[in-house]
Amino acid sequence: MCGAILTSPFDVVKTRLQSNLFRQKHPHPALNVLTGGVGSVVSAPRPINLLYNFVETGFIIRDIYREESFRALFVGLGPNLVGVVPARSINFFAYGNGKRIIADKFNDGVENSWVHLAAAAAAGIATGTATNPIWVVKTRLQLAQSGGAVLDGSVACVRRILREEGVRGFYKGLSASYLGVTEGTIQWVLYERLKALSAAATADGTVARWAGMLGSAGAAKFVASLITYPHEVLRTRLRQPRVNGVLKYHGLVQTLRLVVAEEGARTLYSGLSAHLMRTVPNAAVMYSIYEGLIRWAA
């Protein structure tokens, strides 16, 4: 919860960059982000330099603060806080128990990489299915334009989705979430491997051991995000609201083809810098707390 609050501005930037509703293409190298009222455009120069994307994130946070308000940097935080606790609880519970059950039933009680992989995949599917409605509401709130009007609250957003799209509207992007199970799977497998290597290289109970655990968690998240990030963009597009009554994105494959055809393959990594700035520190702290609580409870 603390991580979600502190990194909310990065989450808002990431969601907006992933959405075509807040991006306009121009023949010159510039990134345009709609941040104010209807028709308001804030532009930041975009050199062909991936490292500049991290600086660009800072520019966009500044522009959102100037054009909309400080509060706009925390839009969607309510659903995020509501979702982050059950999502992490389900994921850690399903993974921790899953790897034990799979190892006991199918591998003579021995854990290895394939046991970790199977447990992580099962945990990802369970988490995605259970919490998808919460993330749909969060995405809709973050993509709402203020335009001088008060942004819808979570309850109003839920009512609108039910009225216009029915219950199925809460499961938009679920196919992309299932595709994203690969991220959690890679993350858990890498984390277990890096943690084991770190533990072997440091003495038990030392500061170096905990530093190695922090580094293992952060590195695992970083690598997993780089490999699987396009599913995040596809998921956001699928969760976008109708524009003038028209739903542009209908399915996973159709969305992928349309995004690449209209905006290029590079668009599949829009918002990556903000995503990494938000999730890597979060993962490092969260996994360390998880390990610490397990050791304390034991």
C-alpha cells in the first residue's frame, strides 16, 4: 500500500503513455500528451534515446501537475489500493502453497525451476482472474479527461461500466493479463535463482544477505518487465472506454495488429520507463518484507 501511494504518479504516466487517447503522432520526433481540458496538448521533445525516456517521465509528471493539479497525479489510487492488497495476497499465497504442493506431489518434495515456473503460472492466472475488474476501473479513471469537470469516482465508474457494457466490461483486457502471466512466472523463477546464488555468496543473517535479496527481487522484476512489457500496453488499450460510442480495440490479436500498423512496434514499449521506476523499487521492498515475515513466522 505504501508503495502504491508513493509511486502513483508513475502509474498515471505509464497508463497515459500506453493509451492512444493521450498520445498524438507527428512527423517530427515529439511526444504529445493530453493532460488538460479538451484539446489541451503538452509536448515534450523526444530524441531517439531510450535513456531520455526516464527524463521524459519527469517532464510529463510536471505537466500533469501544472495543467491539471497535484491531485491528478493520484487518479485511480483508490482502486489501486483496493486491488493491490488482494492481488498480492492471492499471488503470494497461491505461489507459496503451489510450489510446496507441486513439489510434494510431482517431484518428491524437491523444489526446482520447473516447480517454481508451474507455481508462478498458476498464481498469475488466479490473481489476474480475481482482480481484473479492479484494474479496469483504475485504468478508466486514469484515462478520464478532467476538462473542467470533476473526475468520476470509483462508484460512478463502476455504475457506468455496468450500464454501458454489462458485467463483461469488467473483464476487458483479461486475455492480455493471461499473456502477462509470463511476467510473473519469469520474475518468480529468476528471483528464486538469484536469491539462491546470493545466499550462497553471503553469510546468513548479514546485511549483505538482505542487500542481495533486495537486489535479486529488483533485478528479477527489471528483466521480467523488459521481456514481457508489450502485454501491458495491449491490456491498457483493451480496457479503454468507448469513444463516441465506438470500441476501437476488440481482442488481443486485433489490438496488437492495429497498434503496430498505426503506431509502429516501438509503441508497444510506451511508458516503460515510468513502469520500471514504479515497479522495480516496489518489488525489491515487497519481496524482502515477504521473506522477512516468513522467517519471523518460522
